[in-house]
Amino acid sequence: MWYKSPVDNRNHRYYPDVTVCFNDGRTVMIEVKPAIQCQPPKRPGKLTEGYQRKVMEYGKNSAKWAAAQAYCAMHGMEFKIFTEVELGIKK
């Protein structure tokens, strides 16, 4: 599927991590990301390159997920984002 990146305002291909088809006919598209990338970064007092990189990454991810949700809605699928929290991974 395609999404428009807010970083460069161009269309890019997006490949989700996993698509699962269940015996009952349900299909779930899954993206796996670190929890820190699933929320907007907190703005520090001084704008750093690291903060700007995190903002761009979050914007790119948000655009991908919006495209995936729209695609799934049109095709009768579910879209889920899994983080280490949902996967039960301890750090």
C-alpha cells in the first residue's frame, strides 16, 4: 500500500510486518514497533537533532498507520500495532 510522507511530501510504499488470516475469515494486519515510537516525542527545552529525528519518525509512522487503517477498513480487515508491552517483553 502507499502513504504520503509528511517528511518529504512524497508517496512511499508501506509493507506491514505481518498479516494474519484466521480460520474464521478474519484478517489482521500487524505492525510491530517500540512503544517509544508510538507516541509523540516530548519537546525538550532546546531543540536537538535527536528530537527532530524523533518527530520525523513519529510523523512518518503516523502516516503509515493512517494508510494501513484506511486500507484495512476498505478490505474488511483489522489493523493492530504491537509493542513490547503487548508482546510481554521486559526491558
